[in-house]
Amino acid sequence: MRVLKPNGTYLRSNSYQNQGYVTVGKLTPDFLTSFRNTFKYKNLALSVLIDARVGGDILSATYNYGVQFGNLPSTLQYRDAERGGIMYTDANGKTQFGVIPEGVFAQNTQIKDKQGITRDVGGMTYAEVYQRGWMDPLRTDLYYRNLGSWGNGIRENAIFENTWVALRELRLTYSFKPELIKPLGINTLNASLIGRNLFISIINFQTALILKECTTTIRGTLQNTVAHLCRGM
């Protein structure tokens, strides 16, 4: 259940009914596995090392900041009518776009409606309060700012499943024929071409989408997103 503050932003669990902090994920994977094999043909050998991790979660603080400051493409949602934003006129007569947050107001929550009348909205959804004309939609920038900020943000918003398969090493080796190297006083001579960490497939679709979204933004705090998201890889 998502609980709302009087201003319509989300209330963290440690501030609601003395719940304290709650578990939102786990770092440890369900299991890790690796596979290595070598394929030989005449004087050539191809060696493959594959690592995989299944389960566990990662928290990207950088993703939180990207949401807070509107750097990510996903924060385009609700910015205008075409992207689902609700147009309204604020108290200063300025046209704004906003969103109706999902959730209910905490018990005994009181607000001042648009006419200045005190209303008890505890247990009501934001949509119900909006439909009664007591509140405007929550302005889009305020919605994202409070969703992703470090001090007030909701951590679940930046937790992603950490499941992946990685091509850790690919090694192509050529073994020279003994008759070619024996005149040099060498019994065995191999030449190898080695590539490491060539490919990582992020199995969880949402995590892959977030990683792509963050890495396409190269300004400001998002430069280190790959490091944050791939910390457990």
C-alpha cells in the first residue's frame, strides 16, 4: 500500500505507524554458475568461459537522481497532455501539467482545499480527493523530484533484479607445429588472442531497459550509472 503525505507525495515506511525500515530487496543471488569448455580443431583451440548470476537485487542511487532531476526519458511521462499529463491552472493562474499519484492519504491527514476549507482526507485516494475538487493534480516535476530524491525518495523505485549472463573470456589459440619451432630450440609454442568481458546479457527486461535508458544520458550525475548498475556483475 502506498501512503501519501498531505501534499500528495509518498510517505516512507520509517515515517508511517512506527514501522521502521523494511526490507525492499536482497543483495545475495539465488545462485551463481560458470561454464568453461575448449573446442579443438587441428592446431586451433577455442576456449569459452561463461558466468551467470540468477536472482538478487541492485539499488541504483544514480537512477534515483536521474528521476529526481528529470534526466531520464521515462520522466517525460506526464509532462504534457500527449504524455498523459493532466492540464490545470494553479493558484497563480499559470497553466501546469500534473499527475494523480496512486495511493491513499495517511490516517487523520488534513488538508486545506482550494477554497481554504479544512478537509479530513485520511484513508482517501488522491483520485477521490481530486474528483471532489479539493486538490489539483500533483505537478509533474514535484512528483518526480519527491519520488527520486535522496532525502525523501522511495528506494523501491530504483531497485532492480540483478540476473545476467556474461561472456567472461573468449580465447583463440594456435599451436605451432613442432617441426617449425624445433630449430629454434623450443618444444611448444602457442599464440593466443584473448578477449575478456565481451558480452553481458541482462535477463531481467526492466533492468535492461533502465540500463539502456541511463547510459544514453551522458550529462551530470548519470555518467557513473553503468558502475552503479553493474556493481554486482
